Amino acid sequence: METRIAELRWKEVIGLRDGSRFGYVEDMEVDLESGQVRSLVVPGRRRLFGLLGRDRYIPWSSVRRFGEDIILVEQEPQSRPPRRRR
């Protein structure tokens, strides 16, 4: 199964443990030096007229399976960006 980055925006992220719905992929974090995907970015709950929400970062290592319209992940999303390795 092949997919394009643009098609990820139409996939909903679902937790394997309890079936919780985290939302749809908004962006990806990519390490430009190695070309590897670090995390998927899912918008968090927006406040104040749809503004001021915190994005959730789902580490690529927690992605377990891609379906036609969902992405299954094993762990809870982080509310802040993961630490960068140097």
C-alpha cells in the first residue's frame, strides 16, 4: 500500500489501547539531515474562538499500522514537541 504525504491529512489517528480518537494529521516533523519522519502532528483542542490550541506530537515509533482512512498508534500523543537530538 502506497500513500502520499498529502493523503495523510485525510487519515484519523486512533489509539490502540482504548480506541480514543486524537484527530486528523495536520503536519509531519521530518529530520532534514537523515530524511526520516520524527513525528505526526495532530491539532489539539482549540480554545478561544478556534485559536490557542496546543498541537499533539505522535512519535513515529508509536505508529503501528496505516489503514485506508485511519492510523493506529500505540501511545498517547505528547502536547509539546519532542526533544531534538544533536
